[in-house]
Amino acid sequence: MTLQATENTLNAGGCYCGAVRFAVSQRPVVKGQCHCHACQRMSGGAPHYFMLVPPNGFHWTAGTPAQFTHPDVEGAVTRYFCDGCGTQLVTTRPDMPGTIVKIGTLDDPSGFAPRVAICHADALEFHTVPDGVQVFEGLPVA
Ligand SMILES: [Zn+2]
Ligand SMILES: [Zn+2]
């Protein structure tokens, strides 16, 4: 595991207590918001705002996150979180290379703007999608 942030860090982030830290060194290939019910459960009801970072563009720089893969869900994602403070940090999918970073864990999330809204079939009435964002009822077909 790489423990030092690379020189070309574009973004850094971590959990609420600061034990687990990461660096992003490549530009995201997808920026979006997911409305699925699992994301609502993790977020407190809002869509999850995320960016997909290419496989070599994500590095843990401090601490070791705990992880969870649902044993009862086929093709389940793996969720990484701090087992000290509980913050959800990133997700990986078995069918997709790269790391899905949760925008709220970035030290400076202010530059983020979603381009796609996914799993919108699960959206709650009070969820909003910004103008110009492409909406997918499920997952976009690659
Ligand atoms: Zn923590
Ligand atoms: Zn989701």
C-alpha cells in the first residue's frame, strides 16, 4: 500500500475523525449522483454524490479502512469505511475498474458538479437534479 500522497495529488480527503486518509491523483471519468435506496440508506436520505476515479488514481495515505461486501447480494459492491467514526469513504464494484469516491469525504468538495444522475427510478420526491444533468432510471449502459 502506498502511504505517501503522490506529488500530483488533485484531491485529498478522509473520514470524519481523520484516521483514514486518501489522495486522488487522476481526473475522474464520471461525476454523478446516485439515487438508489442503498445510497439513501448510507447518506441519510439524499442521493450520494460521487466521482469514479481510474484504477491507478486512488491511494490510501493514512490508516486502513474497514470494508463490507454484502454476502446476500449478487455482484455486491464493496464499501470502505472508517471503523472508528463510521464515515463511508469509497466503493468499488466487481464489474467496473476504478474507485467510486464519495464527494463529501473530500477536503474541498466545492469544485464538484454532477454530470449524471443514476438509479433515478428510486429517487424520492424531494430529490433534485441540476439542469443539464443526464438522468438514467437505472445504471448507464456502458
Ligand atoms: Zn474516522
Ligand atoms: Zn446508489
